[in-house]
Amino acid sequence: MNIDQILESQRKFFLSGTTLPVKFRIEMLKKLYAAVKKYENEIIRALSEDLGKSDFEGFMCEVGLTLTEISYMIKHTKKLAKEHTVHTPLAQFASRSYKKPTPYGNTLIMSPWNYPFLLTIDPLADAIAAGNTAVIKPSAYSPKTSAVVKKIISECFKPEYVAVVTGGREENAALLDKKFDFIFFTGSQTVGKEVLRHAAERLTPCVLELGGKSPCIVDNTAKIKLAAKRIVFGKYLNCGQTCVAPDYILCHKSVKDQFVKEVCEQIKKQYGDAPLKNPDYGKIINKKHFDRICGLIDKSKTVHGGDADKKTLQIAPTVMDNVTWDDAVMQEEIFGPVMPILTFESLDEIYSALADKAKPLALYMFSENKKNIKEVTSRLSYGGGCVNDTVIHLATSEMSFGGVGESGMGSYHGRDGFNAFSHTKSIVDKKTWMDLPMRYQPYNRGIYGKLLKMFLK
């Protein structure tokens, strides 16, 4: 079927009411879970071919987290889909007021290449749990994983319920020109703006999960060795191609030298003396991004790494010291295995420096000073983050994940994922056995007027 046929069939399917019963939603989630388990090895092989991910990393960061989200939805959809009674003001007596979650309808899920399985199936589980149909558009840059996604979806669902549209820019543009009831997009800010522009033409609600330069602050009270260990993990995971990876380090001047030393030691411990020969170390997605990242590396400021292999599209974990805000590496989101280190002497310097910067998707703070932690997490605006760790805040269905400002809008995961794909109706069920006369004309300014004023105070 072409895109128009898919959309028409999905509109008819949704209007039939088939997706509304909670029992149906849970059955579909169970089918999806079983299919992911069935093709687990094939998914992991595809991730290795597309991004060079090891078996362990493919499961830990994609398949495992996907299964966790589907499991959460299987367990909680019945509760999440229930009507919730709320307080009714006395002036509206006698009636019942309640909130009713309802699916948007026909949804579009556009996913990226860096976590091509997780960021496709995770939001799909939320869409199914909320009672929607879905058109999935995976990235053309991760073709092997996209093929497995299509195989799984085709085996689990009829295209009038969930369909996969593969291809590149032409297919993206064609989909965005169509009318959907809701759009979920994960990707770059540039493409995100284009998605929002198209959505605005039809007043289509969106969730946009974008990126940005996520800072990592290391103050003079931090446990430097542990900080370096956890930062190296988060920064170089998936070769830095993680939207919430620490983009750059803001290190207190007094501990900077010690931090740089520990980071270099941790790179050796975690990736070995020759990372490009490490079978568990991945690659950059394509030559375009490989060349872009290499262009951001200033050899004169590189204190570790900097090696690259054009044939394998690999760039070694790289550390740049004595970086300034004017350097090329600080002008765009790196999205690669390059760690620039800047210094500060007071938190006020950070607040001033970040005041006119785009709001990041994540922020990390390494400190043992509770006052500093409270101040930073209160004063700076960002999507989410960690204290004394990196990236793990997105690995739970109990917390929402999303950006703010330039790093995105809306959030998902768990309950928030269900809510993202739902519209909550506010309904008053007015009873017919009583009808208070005070609201009707001709207005009575006597006893009924006094009662009305009393009710509304």
C-alpha cells in the first residue's frame, strides 16, 4: 500500500473502535513483546551492522530497555486508561466530574538512527497502550535495523493498525504533508523545526525529542576518580552518538588537571590501549558525520585519542583540553566521541555562560556539595539529567524523558508516554433528578443570588 492507502485504512480502522478496548491494547502489547524476544538476536546483529554495537550494548541500551517499556505498559495500561473522578464544586451540584483519557487517533512516529530500535518501538508501545494506530518512519541511515523493525511490525500487526514506511527524505516529506492526529519525532533540531512547521499548518499536536549541547559540571568537591569513570561511560557510549551524552565538561579549575588524568586512565581501562581494535567499540553512522566530527578536533588541544579510521568510520575516544567557547567544537552539538574540557572558578561563571545558550536536553552535576547541587538543578533550565552520574535517567519507565526549549517539547516513558499519546477529556455528568434554578434568567437577586455567591467563593 502507498502512504495515502495506509492512512485511509488506518483512519477507518480507528473509527471502527477496535483499538479502544483495553483488552485489545494489552493483547497487542503482548504480541509485540513476544516478537521482540523472538527476533532479539536478529535485532542485535542489525544494530552491530548499522552502528558497530556489541551484543551486550545492543541488549543493554536498546532491546532490554524496549522490553522494559512494553512490560510496563502491559502491567499498567488498564489503570492508566481508567476515568479519574475529580472534585465537583458545590455550584455544580448534583453532578460527577471526571477526566477521561482518550487516544488521539492516527499517529506518526519518526525515529532516528542512533538508537534505531529503542527509539522506534519504545514510543510505539506508548501509542498502542493509549489506543492509537501508528505509522512508523524509521531512519534511512540505519537500514538493517529498519528492515528488522518492518519485519517485526508486519508479523505482529495489520497495516491498517500499525504500518512501517521506509525510505529517506522523499518519504519523510510525503508523510509530513499528510494529516495526522499526533506526531512523535526524535532527531535533530533542524529536522524538528521542519516537523513542527508542517504540524503547525494543521494544528497537529507534537512531541519533539531533540538534542543540544548537554553540559557536565564537575566542581571541586566531586569524587574525581568516580566522576571520570561515569563520564567516560556516558560520553563514549555508542561512540558519543547519544542525544543525552555529556557534550562538554565544565570542570573547576582547581581539579581540572586531576580530572583530565583520570579521564585518560578511564578511557584506557574501559576501551583499551587501542580502542579502534576493540570489538566492543562501535563506529560513526556514515562518512558525512565522520568527516564532520573529525573537523571539530583541534590536534593542538588534543590530550588523548584523536585517531580515526576512514575505512571503518571509527574515531577513538578523544579528549580536548584548554578549550574555549569560541572553538569550533563548541559551536554545535558534537554527537561523537570528542570530549572538550572547559574550566570555571565559580558557579556564577557557569550561569552567565549558559544564560544565552540553547537549553540542553540533559545536564549532569558531579559534586558532594548539597548546596551547589540544589542551586545548579534549580537555576539552570534543561530537560533532565543526573547528579553524580550520566545518561541513566532515561533508563526508567517511572520518570518522564523530554527536552525543553530548543531541546524539545513534551515527554514520554511510562505513564508520561501513555499521556503523551492521549488527550484527556474533562467531563461533567450532570444529574437530572435536580436542577438548581439560580443560574437561569430572570436572575433572582434574593436568596438564590446569595446562595450562588456563597457557592462561588
